[in-house]
Amino acid sequence: MAKTTHFVVHFVFCLLFLNFSVLEAYLSSDLEALMAFKATSDKTNKLTNWSSTSDLCTWPGVSCVRDRVSRLVLENLDLQGSFEPLTALAQLRVLSLKRNRLSGPIPDLSNLTTLKLLFLSHNHFSGEFPASVMSLSRLFRLDLSFNNLSGEIPATVNHLTHLLTLRLEENRLSGSISGINLPSLQDFNVSGNHFSGEIPKSLSGYPLSSFAQNTALCGSPMKTCKDIVSNPTKPGSDGAIASPLIPNTNPTIVSSSPSSLPSTNSSPNKSSNTHHNGSTAKISPLALIAIILGDVLVLFVISLLLYCYFWRNYAAKMRDGKGSKLLESEKIVYSSSPYPAQPGFERGQMVFFEGVKRFELEDLLRASAEMLGKGGFGTAYKAVLDDGNVVAVKRLKDAQVGGKKEFEQHMEVLGRLRHPNLVSLIAYYFAREEKLLVYDYMPNSSLFWLLHGNRGPGRTPLDWTTRLKIAAGAARGVAFIHNSCKSLRLTHGNIKSTNILLDKTGSARVSDFGLSIFTSPPATSSSAPRSNGYRAPESIDGRKLSQKSDVYSFGVLLLELLTGKCPSVVDSSGGPGSGYGGAIDLPRWVQSVVREEWTAEVFDLELMRYKDIEEEMVGLLQIAMACTSPTPDQRPRMSHVVKMIDELRGVEVSPSHDALDSVSESPSLSEDTCGTSQ
């Protein structure tokens, strides 16, 4: 037994020693590669802090992962010659050597199999497009602009299926670009080269500046390619393909005017053939005028018949009493009248909260309206009043609203919630046939649209700073809801990207809070609530929503911000699940990827263009994973989530952060008011 134990200990020790030896060897090879590059390329000694006696992971421009060089950014340092020694850095993910004086052919890059970002612009590289780039299957960004590269782009460039950026402007490249087909491409530029031929449809969505100074290129967005096939009815053409560079071999035919065609005697065979076919028969002016008049007469008769038909139907509707303002499609906001026909029924009225501009229900009915979307509680509209004021109206058509008293008490609580990161409820209307909520209008759409909408060429991606700002603002809004009216322990109940709106300053505003009370419990597991992708595990089976379930939903929202993927959502408007990235269980997918130690694969490809944000992304990922813990008690409170995000952003956190966004921030809200809805 003792011998067996000794053997096991010895075996484990050998393994550890072997791993350490391998790691040391790798680190030594990285050091040799960097020092060799410095010796050959750093003629002006800009890399003075690079020394074989210090830890290379602390050198300027060098970043490491697990003691291997993963990132090398050496820009504008007057580096010269070749960077071939750097191709030995087998774990390199980011290489940026922009704005130096490096020259010669781009060396073989096939050893850099983990490379994701490659920036070599503004140097003096020559030779052909580097064929070894095609072996970099994980490459997202490729920038070889402002060099002296020549030759053609090989067709194998299409093997780079993950490529988001391809910048080749200001080189001496030539040939055709019609074969380029990179479905993920978002940033493309080949201006200032010698390309020729037609621009393919897959690239036609890019601006003119992406193709400028290529005089032989044609097609959208440049000038239309000329039709080089000659008119087969012209004498002397024989349907052949004419070249604009070949002079006309028949100088007697110089005009396309019918009156200047040569006589039948001058070309008996061809002219008689064309007249027999009728293809060039001359039409007299009188016949031409007769054809035009006939067409006009037919159009007039058709228009007259259509006018008579539609006018008769419209007049009939007016006689039947149906010709009201609601027939105007631009004015339709509500399909049923808020004024009941039954005698003795009390008509509803608009109820406004303090400090808001008031208007009458009739003003709302007259307003020009535009449908914004359809959600779990009804349809939302943008309404422009006669005085120019713009509001958002939610019609609670699908909500399970109880009695008038309970409704009014709950609205009283929600209407008094005022915070810079909440969409303010400014009024409501209750009648038996109609329940309306009126909110401030948010002009800059929703987080869902900014993340997933219009993912194609020319789209402006949502940058990292904006994403982090939106996350912080939304967190503060939800934390305020949780800390307001503590006797009721208010919840949002429906946190998702379509309910995070942006105001005119770009600040995040949380909407649709407190409406989950109007959701009827599912009768069966098959009728589970919508937005399952955001729902906490404990609330999917119909249990009451809680503040901890809000925290889970907010964690999924953070994962959506980080990954650019939609949670598994089914919505009546087509659903986020039908958007970019497909419908997936985000928390489960992220956990599986992180478990395999491929954390970098989690993040949205659109974030790969930004530098020095890895720590912040990983930090927000950790917050999101804490929020989406399967056990409610292990999830942080929203006030703590706000604190963590603020620390991540470098925002100074006050010592009294636990009292964040308490009731004191909403002077009109008191615990007495909270008690009215109990």
C-alpha cells in the first residue's frame, strides 16, 4: 500500500514537473521571438523596456494569457524591416503593428492559428496578398491598408467565414472583386487600388468611399456598368459583341437616326432582311400620335370606373353612420369607443399625475398615431397630439385587469415612481371597455433594436461604452423599483431588451414595470409565460414573481448585451428569438462555454474591434453569471448589482451605496401611498 501511494505521488510530481517544464519552454520561445524582433526591427531603440531579465508579460505592448503572449500592440514606433520573428508566437490573438516602417513581403502567418485581429496598415509591405492569411480560420479583423501590396485577391479569402473587417485601401492590388462573398463582413474598403469589373451584390450595400479611385470598377454604388452588347438590329452589327476600344469598321454608318440609315441599294441583303422581319419598320408620326391618344383614353376610362366604384361605397358607409374620424387609418389608436352606448353607465376619465401636462381624452382620440409594438399586456402606440406633444399609449387589451378600485390603487403607486432611469407613467384611463396607460415617449427606440436590428452592411454597431452605460442605467432603474415602496416589495416582472428604452440623451429608461400583476397564472405548464428566455427557473412554473426573479432576468439582459445573442423568446411581434443569433438558453450556453475555458468565444463579434476592454467584459460577465444563479438566494440584490457595475465603469461609489435609490429620491412617494394598494 505504501509503495502504491509512493508511486502515485511520484507520478503526480512528474506530471507537474513535466507541465512546468513545457510551460517554461513555451515562455522561453516567446521571449526569444520578441527579443529577435527587437534586435532586427527596433533601429531607433523605442522598446527600451524590453529586457530579457524582466517578465515579458509586463513589457509595454505585450499582454499574456496563462503566461503565453496573446496580444502584441506596437503602433507608431518607427519599427523597420520584417516582423517574421513574431510568427513564432503561437498563442497570439491580437497583432497590431500599424503606422511603422515595416517592409518586404508579409511573412508566413500560418503558425498563428489563434489570431483574431491583425492590423498591419500604414507600413511599406510589398508583394502579393499574403496567401497564409487563409489558414487563420478564427480571424475577425484584417487591415492591410496603406501599403504597397500588388496582385489579385485570391478566391480562397472566402474561407475566412468569421471575417468582420477587410480593409485593403491604398495599395496596388488589381483584378476582380466579384468573387468576394463574406457573409459576416461589416467593414469593407478597397478604395485607391486598380480593381476592375463589376461590384458584386454582396458588396453593393457599402458606400461609394469603399470603392473610390478604382476607375475600372462599376456597379452599385458606383456608375452603372455599360451594356457592351451592340444593337443587333443595326446594319453591320450581326449581333456581334462590339468593343469600345475597336474603331468602327463601317464608316458609312455613323448615326442612329432612322432618317440617316443607308438605302436598300447600298446594303441590299441586310436591309431587306430587317424590313421583312419588321424590326426596323418606320412608324409614321400620325400612327404614333394615335397610339398615345388611345393609351390616354383607356387610362381615363379605367380611372373613371374606379372613382365611381369607390365613391359609391364611401357614400354608402357615410349614410350608414360609419364615416367617422376612426376611418382615417392614421388616426386609429383604439378600435372600440371609450363612450359606452348603454344608458346609465359611468363614462371613464383621464387621471393625471402631478407635474405633467394635461389634455383631454378627445385630444388623444384625435391624435395621429403609429403602432410601436405589441407585447404581453397589449399594444403600444406613439401619439402626436394637436399641440405637438408626443406621448406613448399602451392599450391594456390582453391584460387581466380586475376591478376599478384595485386598478386605480395600483396605478397610483406606479404613477408616483419618478427616476431618471424609468419611463414615467403620466396618466391612465379606466372604463369597462378600455384601459389605457399614457407614458413619456422615448424617441431612440429600444435596446433590442440597437442590438439586433438591421444587422447588415452600413449598420452602426452598439459600441462597448454605450452598452455598459445602458447596463448601468437599467440597473439603477430596476434597483429604484425594488427599493421604493418597501412594504409592497415591488417587482418589475417583465425585464427584457424590448422594455429597455432610450431617451433623447441616450440614457436607458426601464418601461412596463409593475404590469406583471395583470398577468393571469398559466393553467398548464404548456401555457408558460412569454419571454421564457428571461424568466427565472422558479417563476416559469407559475410561481409568484419576486425581486430575485427580476435579478435573474436582468442577468440574462446583461448576457444579451455581452453576447449579442437573443434569449429563447417567443413574442407576438415575431419575437427576439427570431432575431440575429437565433433563440437559445443564454445562461446555459454561456456556462457551458465558460466551463470549457473558452470565455473569449462568448462575446459579441461586434465588440472585437475595440481594444483594452477584455477586463471590463469579463467583469460584466461575472456579474451576469452571479445574477443568473439557479438558486435565488445566491443572486445579489439589485442595489449591489448597481454597485458592481459602477465599480467596473470606474464610477466613484459612495459609502452609503446600500441605500441606493431609496424612497427619498421620489419625494411624492410615501409608505402611506404604498399602503393604498394592499
